[in-house]
Amino acid sequence: MDLLRSLFTWIFNILFIILMFPFTLLAWLLTAPFGRAALTIHRWLSFQGRVMIRISPLWKVNVTGRSNYDRSKTYIIISNHQSLLDIPLVKCLRMDYKWVSKIENFKVPILGQSMQLAGYVSIKRGDKESVIRMMEQSKKILDKGESLFIFPEGTRSPDNKIRRFKTGAFRLALETNTAILPVLIDGTSDVLPRKGLVFDSGHRLRMKILEPITPDQFESNDPDKLAAAMQSFMADRLEEMRIVDAACLPHQ
């Protein structure tokens, strides 16, 4: 049954993305003259992501902590990374931001073109020049008062534990004096493992928005130490969230 449901989910999502792309182009054409094209496309892609997450019968979604952020403020949003499902799931944040993503995603037909139209930022892992360009683009985005979304682990965790954070997001936070908004994701790898294609049913996708960490709360002015502190903080909060969920499960 999971195989059939997975097949339906993949076919639906692929067809949905393809069918929505002409509307993406139309939205860009209509809003580009007014300088709002990237924001419009981001919101349109966010809507598509929420549809793909909410319509599937394979899982349930639980998002908490929405009151912890102010839409009028600028954040560097960071999240742990477990599965491909994280990408549409974070669209349930309902926030405006530019996403920093590996360059391979920009090469995926239709998805890549849509990401470019939304003004998302690409990075080639292991390429110093690409990292420098990403940092420069990201600073310009933050200077304009726009938020930025980064997976600081750089790739999906192989074991659901939060792995070592790379320093880019934290260097940006220090250099631009921008608050960090931590977001916890859990359950996505139970549904779709790192190297799997078949969705496992009966799980919950959980996303919890924590309180922002403002620059005056940063534990260090060293990006390496700040990254390590945030990694430890989020790992502890993730474990706490799992303990609470496990305790509540028998009563549901």
C-alpha cells in the first residue's frame, strides 16, 4: 500500500510542479515591471509547497511556534536537515525569505528555473569562489531587510541527529547584526529516508519555530564558536521536543 501511495504522491507532485510552471512564468511577467517579481514567485512557490505537503494522505503535519517571529523583522532562518521533504515543509512557515541552496537544485528542470525567478541564492559546495559570491549576495539581501533561509548542516543528516553546522550563516549574522531564527524539523526522514524513494506512512512531520536569538544574545563574536553553540542548543531542543512528543503519544 505504501508503494502505491508513494507512486501517487510522486506522480501528483511532479505533475503539479509542471502544470504550475506556466503560472509561475505569468506571475513573473506581470510583476517584474513593478520590482516585485522575486517576492511574488517566492510566495507562489511557498503556496505550491504547502499544497504538496498538506494534500498527501501519507503523513500528518504539526507546526508550532508561529508567534515566535515578527513578519516585519529580518532574520537568518536556520533549520536542521533530515530529508527532501524538508524543502516543501519549510514553506509552511508562511514567511518571506530568500533560500540559500546547493547549485544542484538549480539544475533540476522547472524547479531550478523557478528558484532563479524567486531570487534564491546558489552555492557550490567546496568551491571557495562560490562561497564568496553566496556571502556577497546574502549580505545584499539582508541589507535590503529581507530574510534568508539556510540549512547550516549543508546536507541531510544520515541519522536524524543534528550534525556540525557550517559557519556561513553565523558569519552573516555577526557581520550584518541580524537575528537568528532557529527552526526544528523532525519526522521527515521517517517518511522519506535520505537514500529512499518510497514514502513510509503513519508518521507526523513536525516543525517548531523557536524564539529568535538576537545579536546581543550571541554567545560569541567568533562564527565557529557561535555555530557550535547554536548546533548544541538546537540539538538539545530537538531532543526535548522528541521526549515531549513521546510522552504525549499514548494520550492521542
